[in-house]
Amino acid sequence: LLKALFRNVYFINGTAYAGKSTAVRNLAERFGGICCGENYHMAVSEIVATPETHPDICYNRNLTDWREFVTRTPEEYERWMYAVGREAAEFEVAELIAISQDKKVIVDTNIPLDVIKEIKEVRRGRIKEYLDK
């Protein structure tokens, strides 16, 4: 059922500063789709998430200044990055189901690959071939 619901969703996944946002924006424009840029989940997660239910999404709310964010150990930053992706995934999945039924949606995401594999057949290749269908 989930794979059928995500038939119009195309994920661009990868590391920071790899050009995902630019690719998503350009592909959505070229193929008349909806662009879901980085952190598109925040409109809802900022309202719904609490430190008890989503501690990593809420991490930035309690910082006294930017130094706290950048002075974490590499291990803590890595842990946070993966955890926030998992927490955000539930908001992203709900949003994508709601907006993708009648239009192609190109997504810049940090949804973990194992979650994407559960909801969408993972294919590699020329995205144009998939978007032209």
C-alpha cells in the first residue's frame, strides 16, 4: 500500500552540500512537480514536536547560542544527524502522502534509506526516464 501511495514521489538523498536542493528545485520546475526542499517538515514539526517525543528535532530550541551547536563532538553530531532524520521521517511521510496523489513530488530528504526502501522501490538511473512516465 505504501509503495502505491508513493508512486509520484521521487527522493533525492545524500550528504550535505551535494547539490540535492538545487537538483530537486530544477527537476520539480522542469517536470511540473512539487518541490519539497530541505526541512519541508518543519511547518508541522515545529508545532507538534515536543522534547519528550522528538528530542532531536527540538534540540535547537534549547540552545543558548550557536556555539553549543558547533562545539559538539563529531560523535554527538553524527548521532544527532541520524536521529533527527528518523524523527523527521514521520512528519515527511505524512506530508508526502497528502500532497503526492495527483502530482509528482521531488524531495530533498534525510529520511533514512531503510525507511525509503519500505515505502518506495529504490531505483538508480536517469531520473528523467522515471519522471517522464
